[in-house]
Amino acid sequence: MAAMAPGPICVVTGASSGIGEATARRLAREPGAQLVLVARREERLAELARTLGCPTTWVAVDLTDDDGPQRVLEHVEAHHGSLDLLVNNAGSAWRATFAQGGWENVRRTMELNFDSVVRLSEALLPLLRSSAPSAVVNVASTAGRVARGGTGAYSASKSALIGWSDALYAEERPGGVHVGLVLPGFIATEGFPQRELVDRWATRWLVSTPERAAEAILDAGLGRRPERYVPRPYFVAGALRILLPRLVRRAIGGGGAAVLTTRTGADAAEAGAEVGARATEPS
Ligand SMILES: NC(=O)c1ccc[n+]([C@@H]2O[C@H](COP(=O)([O-])OP(=O)(O)OC[C@H]3O[C@@H](n4cnc5c(N)ncnc54)[C@H](OP(=O)(O)O)[C@@H]3O)[C@@H](O)[C@H]2O)c1
């Protein structure tokens, strides 16, 4: 009897909620898959691992910590030995104009959405090369191609990720490490609830699901597609920004476009922390 081909060994960052969790659930259905789940909330990762039905381990780590990438590498080497797919999905957004948030908001956003992706990829690349054919998927955003007021830090981090991914694609292709890029539009998740859009019948259709984003990630990773918008029609936004920049600037500069700068889970957490701090201040 022929030996069964082993399934893919996959690292998914940001697996404790939203798109990362949906991606882990989808990858777990691939024959022979083994998963490594990465995020900060360990209880979420442990519970997800218990329900996936495939060999799954996890690393509870803050990816912005100095030793974060090294801890993931040591875990993968110790428990799995090789690596077929790295999904760089962990990310967040704090909405603020530049006047409100300044450099500090840009710094913390870049640290998570760009620097930590580059640092984890650097740590895992030797393993991906020795396991080739293998793949990296970087989860960017349509916002990396089309910015809106209040999203400057986020758009900058995702723009940087897009440019870096394009270069890495060209550099690693000859050695068999595929680099895929996924650009989600509005996806309703814990971190990006998209309430402002979901609550209005006129804009509800703009919002998609984490499961659809997960399919795009599989397509860009195991399917070795270089680039995937999700939902697919969002490529029109990126194309219009290049072909008709004045039209896009006018549309985005108008007051009606403010609804597209949706409040995030990180914004809500920060507002909650401020209220909590005020409540404990001596009066
Ligand atoms: N939803 C959308 O509309 C949308 C659109 C475009 C792009 N995206 C991108 O898609 C990715 C996933 O977002 P999502 O919508 O699924 O949001 P989400 O539900 O908030 O998930 C974000 C994940 O990142 C993890 N994470 C955050 N900070 C981390 C840190 N310092 N270290 C390790 N893990 C960290 C979170 O886990 P812990 O809190 O447990 O650490 C969580 O698992 C992000 O890169 C986001 O920018 C989302």
C-alpha cells in the first residue's frame, strides 16, 4: 500500500478570533493538516484546538514582544519539525486622525501590522525554505490601497505590508516559497465589527464573513495565488484609485464617506479602559 502523503503543517497567527479562527477551522478540514495557533489569549487557542479535530498545538505570545518570533520558531521546531504554510494574519486598528493620534498611533500600528509580520517571517523563513514547496500568506487590507480619513496609521501599515510582500514574492519564488497576499474589504469580526455598515440596509451588502476571507487565504496559500481581494469585487476600489484618483479622492473626502471609517474592537477596548481609569480616579 502506498504511504499517504502528509498534510500541510500550518502556522496561523491571530487564530483566537475572526479571520484567523475561521482560517484555522478551514485548514483543519484539509487531509492530514497539522496546525499551530498563535495569539495572546491562550484559553481561546486551547478551546479552538480542542474542537478542530486535527493535530493542533498553540503558542500564546504577544507577537510584538522582542522574543515573540523566536518563541514561535522554537515551538514549531520542537513539535512539528517543518513548515508548509505561514499565515500572517494577526493585526489590529486604532482609528484616529493624525492630529489626534500622532506618531504614537502610527508606531503602535506599524509595530503589530508590519514589523511583527516581518520579524516572524524572518524567523520562520529558513524552515519554510527547507520545507519548500511552501507558502506565506500576508493578510493586508483593501485599506492598504485606498485610505480614508481616520485610518492613516492602519492604511500605512497595510500599504507597507503590500509593498514588502510583492518584493518577497519575487525573491522567494525561485526557491519554492510562494508569497500570497490577501486584501480583505469589510469583514464582520470581533476586532472589526463593522456595526455602522451592518446596521444600515444601504451598506449591509458591503460586509462579508470571516469564512469567505478564510477561503481567500487558502487560495493564496495552498492554492499559490499571488493576490486575492475578498470579497472579489473590492479589486475595483484598488483599480479606481490608480485609474481615476480624482474621483476616488472626491468620494472619500465627502462627509458621507465617514461611515466607512468604522469603529474597531481596539477602539472600544481603549474607550472602556479610559472610562475604567476615570471611575477609579479620586474625586
Ligand atoms: N475584519 C476586517 O474588516 C478586515 C479588513 C481588512 C483586513 N483585516 C485584517 O485581517 C486580520 C485579522 O483581523 P480580524 O478582522 O480577524 O480581527 P480580530 O477578530 O480582532 O482578530 C485579530 C487577531 O489578532 C490577534 N492579535 C492582536 N494583537 C496581537 C498581538 N500583539 N500578538 C499576537 N496576536 C495578536 C488577536 O488575538 P489576541 O487578542 O488573543 O492576541 C486576534 O486573534 C488583521 O490583520 C486585519 O487587519 C480585517
